[in-house]
Amino acid sequence: MRFVLLAVLLQLYWNRAIVDVEDARLDQPAELLSALESSDVQVQRLAVRALGRYERNQFAASIRPLLSSSDAGVRMETINALAQMNVSFEIAKALESEKDGGVRSVIYESAGRLRDASPDAETILVNGLKDPLVNARAGAAKGLESLFRTHPDMKPSTATIAALRQAIRDNGDATLRELAMLTLNAAGDEDPETLALVLDDPEPQVRRLGVIASKRWKDDPSYIVRYEALKSAPTCDRAAALVRDPSDHVALLAIDLLGNGCSARLIERIVDSDKDWRKQAHAIVSLAKVDPESARKRLAKIADHEVSGPNVRGGSRQNHQRRSNRGQAQQRQSAQCDDCRNGYAARCGARSRESQLRACLRSGEEAERLGRGPPGSFRVACGPGPDHP
């Protein structure tokens, strides 16, 4: 029992020490480099993860030998760390020898994360969509999504588009289907068969992405799908029907959309009779777009509300204070310009406003060169002169 307790205490000591060194961001973290040689795989995992977070490729040579570690967790952290350092590795070779599904998944993910993508990354990731291990296939889908999101100049090939559509049809893993759909949406794919399949997918996030791609309304049991459908295909009738949606997210969006030229009377009823101050606040904004005079008459009611009132009144006070501060700044600037013209320019014997300003700028710039004024202060105060566009 004592031995177990001692081992736990030593583990906690090492863990804390590694975290402290990681946070210190030392130029040469000797403790982390030394921990790579530890016989404790947990210490090795923490050390290589910490070095990866440094994102310095100078440590790549130190962690690369751990690619052949007997511990799958150490191999995963090593691959992740190399990707964070933007250091490439032999992806195809690593996949040939790796049998663990979790590690294979990380290899695919890292291939898509590298800032300097490998020329064959797209091909390797597309092949990964047919990996025999489901978590590895999900990693390939994640790698493809990362690859095209972080490299906007790259566009998926026709073969890649076809492989992603097939992956959606063939895989029961919801995360994989979601990632594949994200990539297809980014590519602007609108394949009718795929969209029909996705809109009936059992996973709400996948259906949501189908709505975004199809830009069509879908009355769905999930609020995230209804929300996206209302955004994608808004109408006044649809917004009016969803004002009482059980999801506040959907209801507030519906009220916002009523401000796009919909019935002022409906919005007035929300402001006048709804008990939810958030809906009243959204409604007064929409009403201001449709009927500003009607909104103005009801603003006092919102301002007197015990919850929303302080925000409205506070906002008004803040706006008033900003206007006051702006006016004072303009007065100070005007006075500074007058002093500038009447002071510096007078010493030069300038009479006209135009010649005063020229003289002022010349004298001011000379003062700046002599260290008697902040750089640009005279030009900022008085504006550009005729000779200073």
C-alpha cells in the first residue's frame, strides 16, 4: 500500500513539474527534454505534449524517436506534437506499420493540420475514408475538413467530392458524416441525392448542415435545425409562426426577422403584451426598422422595465457621454489650432489664415525635431496645410 501511495505522489510531482515548465516557455526546457527518456509512459506523454505546445520545430529531432514507442498514447502525442510544430513525417509509412485505430486517426488528422501540407495529403486522406477502422475513418474525414479549411486556395478534386458523398452514405458514425458534410458545404457541393439523404439523417447536426447546403425550410424536431432553416429560408409568415417556438433561440431569431418589412402590428403586440423582456427588447428593434414612430412611442415602456430598462437607460447615458466627450475634444482641438496659429505663426509675421497654417506647421515640425513636441501633434491638431497634403 505504501509503495502504491509513493508511486502516486511521485506521479503527481512529475505531472506538476512538467506543467510548470510548459507554462514557463523556456528557451531550452531541459526538464521536458529529460522527461522524454523517462521509463514512465505517462511522463513521456505529458513531456511530448508540452513540447508540441511550444510549436518550435527545433525540438522535433528530440521527440521523433517516440514515433516507435510501444505505448499508443505516446505515439499519438508525438504525432500531434510534430503537427503542432509544422514538421512533416512519413505519413504513408506510419500508416503502413500502425495497427491502433486511435493512432491511425491522429495520423490522418495531423496530415490535414500541417500548415505546409504534403502534396499527397489529399490522396492519403481520401483513401483513409475507407480505412477498416471506424475511428480511423473519422480521423481521415477530420483531416480533410482541416485541410481545405486551413488551405482556402486548395479545392477538393472530383474524386474527393465523390468519396465524401460515398462516406456519408456508407458510415454509421455521425461525427464522420458531419465532418464530410462540412467539407462538401465548404466546396459548394449541392448533390441532390446527398442532400436528400442528409436532410433525413438521424443526427441533428448533420441535418442542420443539409439545411445550410440546400437553403430550404425544414420543420424539424431539433431547434438547431429549425434555427438554421429559418435563417436559410426566411419569410414573414414563417417568422410569425415561430415567434412562439419552444426554443428561445428560434423565437428570438423569428422576432429579429420580422424587422425585414413584416407586419408592424404583430411586432407591436410582442412589445405590448409579451412577458419575456428579451423578446420585447428584440421586438422594439424590429419595430424601429418597420415603423420608427411606433417604436419611439413604446421605448419608454422598455426603458422602465426592471431588467432591460437599465441597459436602455445606461446606453442612452453612455451615448450622451460619448457625444459630450467628443464635443469637448473638438473644442480642445480648435483651441489648440488657434494657439498654434496665433502663437507660432505670429512669430513668423504671417497674416492670412493660409500662411498662418503653413507657418504653424513649419514651426511645429521644427519643434518636434528639437524634441519640444510629440511627433505629428501640430499636424494632427491643425490638419494638413496647403503645402502638406
